[in-house]
Amino acid sequence: MTEQKNSVTTEVINQPKKKTVKKNTEINEEVKIVVEKNKKENKKNILVFFESGASYTTSSGITFSQQNKMEEISIEEAEFLLRLDNFRLPNDEEKEMYYNNLEV
């Protein structure tokens, strides 16, 4: 049997697709200010908003998803996550909603 150039084989189908992960290596000034302020006040946690994606689990086991978009995490983890494109600091309205829901 001869193999044609345009034929599809199982080797081609079973090859994993390569995806590049885009990582924002710089943290913007607003994030730096908030992180430094929390460090000076000796706060251990900072609130982070999961903006896009299906889900993300941190190294400490906290899972962000479309249903659970905000979580308080350690400052060290927050510094890492805020460098990624799908995480950001929540605005004042989002913070208010988050803390109001905790009181219920």
C-alpha cells in the first residue's frame, strides 16, 4: 500500500497539541502598591479575582472556577497569580459582594 502525502494516520491524530502559555512577567504598579501595603500591615491574605478560564487550582489547593471567582490567598501566591493574564485584583463592588456573601 502506498502512503499519500495528504493522508491522515493514527500517529498524526494521537500527537498531543502544543500550547504556549503566555505569562505576564511584569506586575503593574497598582498591584505592587496593594501587595506592599498588605505586607506592611502584616496581612497574610489578599483577595484575588479569577477573570477568565475554566478553572485554576493553586499549589495550596484553592480552586478558582466560573462559580468561585474570588478567594483570599496568601500574598506570595497572589504575587504569582497576578502575573498571569487571567487573574486581577477585584474592584470595590466585587469586594463588597464577596464580603457580604461571607456574612450570610
